Amino acid sequence: MLLHLIARGKIGRSPEAELVARYEKRISWPLKLTELPETGGRVAEPQTPVRTVLLDEKGKNLSSEDFAEILGRWRDDGVRETRFVIGAADGHSDEERAAADLLLAYGKATWPHLLARAMLAEQLYRATAILAGHPYHRAG
């Protein structure tokens, strides 16, 4: 299953970009990173059914194991792509939230977008490691 991380804004050369790159190299599943402008621009409509996960302050605060279980179920159900969307500064619209398959939050705190991108990359790596039975989850 393709893990497609979609974020508004450019990460550029930053410490957060280095973290994203570190986890990008470790993730064994297909991974695609797409950056959109702060306003406008969008990702092409998928050719196959996809799941959409919005990083959103109104989302669920899942454990790493629960997150991995959801990804594993989607993979096993034949989902070809899961899109993880980090919105602009104003977040997601009510319509986008209603259309999403999962709203995901990293606690009640508000995180900077670049840091949220790095945190998501780490959690994707952790989830795939859990599903593979890799010891990283307990060692990290």
C-alpha cells in the first residue's frame, strides 16, 4: 500500500526536513511526499479507491499500535493508497473532515506544520515496523 504524505507549504532545508528524510529512508512500504502551495493546488483524483487521513486537532489520539492496526487492516483489505493530509494554518474544512476516513491528532496541543510532518513520518515508520515485527517500536 502506498503511503502518500500530502502537506501544504515547503519544508525546504530544515531540521524537520532532515527528520522526514531519515524516516523516509527507513520506511519499507512505498512512500510518496507531495507538497502543495499554501493556498490552491490539489492532488489529482485517485485512479483506485484510497483512504484519506487528515491530521486534525479534532481527530482521534491513537496509540502507535492502534494506528498500525488500522494501516494493516487497510493494507490487508486491498487498499492501494492511503493519503495523509496536513492542512494549511487554518486546518481542514468541515466538508474535508466529513469526507475523511480518519481524523488523526497528536494530542491536544497544536504542533507546527513542519514538526507535524516529521512526527507523521516517524509514526508511519513505527507503524510499518510494528506490522513487520521489527524491534524498533520497543527500542525507540
